[in-house]
Amino acid sequence: MEKDKSDKDLNDSSVKLMYFIAAIARLCIGESKKKIMSVSLTHPEVTVIGYIYYENPHPCMSDIGQVLSLDLSTLTRITDRLVEKGLILRKPDLQDRRVVRVCLTQKGKEVVKTLEKERTQILENSLKNLTVEERSNLIKLMEKLFQAIFGKQNQSRFSVETCPR
């Protein structure tokens, strides 16, 4: 009987957590889409420049495709548009001429910083209703949940220590 109650509580918690995470993501994405449109970018373009800025400043195309689950032809179209907009550059790999790496231009970095400022403002307005201790606990719990979902292999890539600030 106790196990059934525990299983039901776990299920209820899972459903509630999925709802809240999805609702927060929709709000942040919806609000940031307004800003994205003002800088004439698509959501996939923002995802690519965000990956380059936050995770890998000189990735090759296959790195980006693998991490963002994009096939090479889709990624090529996205990077073509980003090059045309002056946000990224393509450069040959110094060790292997067959490999092309990309990096952000100064303009690309400024766009990411502008979008980050917008997203941060949305969350700051919400988080100011929590105490410092509550915010700290929330971050620790979210990191723990992330590690439980994605495993230890992503621990160094996504943790409080590796956050941009």
C-alpha cells in the first residue's frame, strides 16, 4: 500500500514538473521570439549561434549537427544564412583542411549578448519573488534533475560552474 502511494506521488510530481518546465520554456521562448524577430533571426539560427557562444567557440559542422540534432544539409542552410548576415565566419581547420570550422563575428557575439539580456530580464522579473536561499536551492535542484536525466557525461557541459556567469 505504501509503495502504491509512493508511486502515485512520484507520478504526480513528474506530471507537475513537466507542466511547469514546459510552461516556463514556452514563456521564455515566446518572449524571446519577439526580440529574435527584431534582429531578423530564426529560432534555429539563434540556437546555432548560442551553441557557438556558450559551448564551443570553434566547432566543426558535424559537432554542431550532432549536439543540436540537425542534419548536415539543414545546418548548411542555417550557417549560410548566418554568414550572409555577418554573424559567423567559416574557417578551414588548421590540422585537417577537409574540416570547416565556424566562429562568431563580433556582430554575432553582440547579438547573443542582446538576446541573453532579454531572456535574463524575463527570468529576473520572476526570480525576484524568491529569496536568495530559494533561488540557490532551485538552481541546485535543477542541476541535479538535469544530471539525473542526461547523466554524468553532460555534467561538465551543463553545470553551475560552467554557466556563462
